[in-house]
Amino acid sequence: VQLQASGGGSVQPGGSLSLSCAASGRILNVNHMGWYRQAPGKQRELVATVRSDEGTNYADSVKGRFTISRDNAKNTVFLQMTGLKSEDTAVYYCKVDAYVIGAGWSTFWGQGTLVTVSS
């Protein structure tokens, strides 16, 4: 299974960015999909997750500003980020729990995409 993330970049405070992450491979089913981030010198932290039933969970720091969604037909998870702040600067990683044919359930991580918020 491979996760291909895209959409990172640089933006000014108050701006918006969208991230996407597509999972490919011998996937039979996908459960939780999510986004995590790691800022320089800090531990990786949860940003948002979305379950297979579309239920969502957000870190308090991004509630009301970020929206996570998924396209089950394409095994893709999205993160719409608005009202970006300098403290949102980090490498963003997607995470997918998938059932792989011949291997069962496993957790997979994307390669990370850099989001920089700066004036």
C-alpha cells in the first residue's frame, strides 16, 4: 500500500490550503483516515480523523478552521485548512488504517507534506 500526499506549500497568516492523500494498492477496506502534523522540535500530534461512517474528530487547536473529509471510492482523505496561523506550520502526515488483501489490517503513513504559514 502506498499513500501519496499532496497540497502543501506556503501561505500567509489567515490564508487557506488543501491537502489530499490517496491510498493505493491491494486494499479491500479502509477504516480510519487522518492527518497528523509535526512541527520542528515537537512531537507528532493528531490534527483530525474521519471514520468509515464519516464521523470526525479534531484537535482543539484546529476546530472551526480545518475540515477533514474522505472519498471512499478513491480511498482518499482531504484536509481543508482555513484561517491558517503561524503555529500551524509543520509537516503534515496522512494516516490510513486499511485491510490489505493477503495481509489483513495495517496502519500506513504518507511521506509528509510541508505547510508553512508565514508573512
